[in-house]
Amino acid sequence: AQSVTQLGSHVSVSEGALVLLRCNYSSSVPPYLFWYVQYPNQGLQLLLKYTSAATLVKGINGFEAEFKKSETSFHLTKPSAHMSDAAEYFCAVSDPASGGYQKVTFGIGTKLQVIP
Amino acid sequence: KAGVTQTPRYLIKTRGQQVTLSCSPISGHRSVSWYQQTPGQGLQFLFEYFSETQRNKGNFPGRFSGRQFSNSRSEMNVSTLELGDSALYLCASSQQTGEETQYFGPGTRLLVL
């Protein structure tokens, strides 16, 4: 069975500071990994995805994540936080061999607060 | 292209009633998946439809059902509503089943009183 653990349900950073949102996964096979962002009263928007190509994945809005197999991690980072980054972020994992995306498992989410 | 649309955006029902939610995928997308989002359980997969057939199903009771039409639009139905069904219901579409990139709609927020 696959699972993801997001460390910290709430994270606060100052505007201009580094954003680091942590995600650890558990999967019996090399997984697909995703980060999504959800703004209030909106659906999820894909930030980036790892599908066994480059381990450092660049996404939209200046975010990137690095797949580290030895640490079973896929942490999301952004060098400089902007007020518009305030949202909830979800890490997700899927087993490519299971028929793909529809078997995706989401983390519980991390709410990012950006302090001016 | 227009994004995924969901109607209605907000809904209030009472226990025991039934509800139908609608999702229109992005034009050309044939796969539609439904998710339930609650503060306690997070995002949970309900089911996926592709070419009018249910392809995958999550761990939800039979009160939750869905269907897909020939134009790929999908409906989700919940019968005999319970208080615990209060949630944000999200629909996501992709071009093909098993495709790793899904596009989510804004969701329907259901409140059961």
C-alpha cells in the first residue's frame, strides 16, 4: 500500500524567506509523486510531478521538488515566498503499475501562511 | 479551453435526502474522477469513469454512485445523506484513463443538516 506523510499541517514563513514543505512517501514500487496547491474555494492545481525522469523537478510559480529515494522524500521548496503563495499544499503518490492516476493517495495537506 | 466545471457550487441538504452533482470535463477529456475532501479525512478517491464505464472505485459505501454520459460529462449521486457526507466534492478530468495529469474543478461544497 502506498501512503504519504506531510510533516506540519501549518507552516508560516516571512515574505521573501525560503519555503520548505515536507513530504515523505511509502510505496512498494517506484512511485509517481505530485504536489498540488489549493487556494480557498478552489480546486486543486498541479504544481509539479515526478514520473521517474529527472529527480529535481521544476514546477509552476517558482516551486521545485527533489525526489530522494534513499530518504523516501519529495519536499517542496521555493527560494523566496510571496504573499500569493499562501494556500494549502498537497503531496500525492500513485503507483504507475496500478493503472495510474486514479489510484493516487493524497497527504493531509499543509497550510502555508506568508507573513508580510 | 474552458476548465473543468462543476455545478452547483454550493448545496445544502438534510439527512436522508439524495443529491446529484454534475461535472463537465475539459473538452476532449474522456476520463472523469471524483474525490471527497473533508478536514478529517483529507482527499479521498471516490471513483473514475472513462468512456461511460466505471474503471476504478474507492472505498465508499454503495450510497455513492456515478455515471458518465456519451459527451464525457459525469454525475455523482449520493443517496440517503448522512451528516458525515458534508464535504467538498471535487471532480478531475484527464484525456485518458491512467494518465498522470488531472485537472481539477472548483468543487461542490455540500452541507448536510
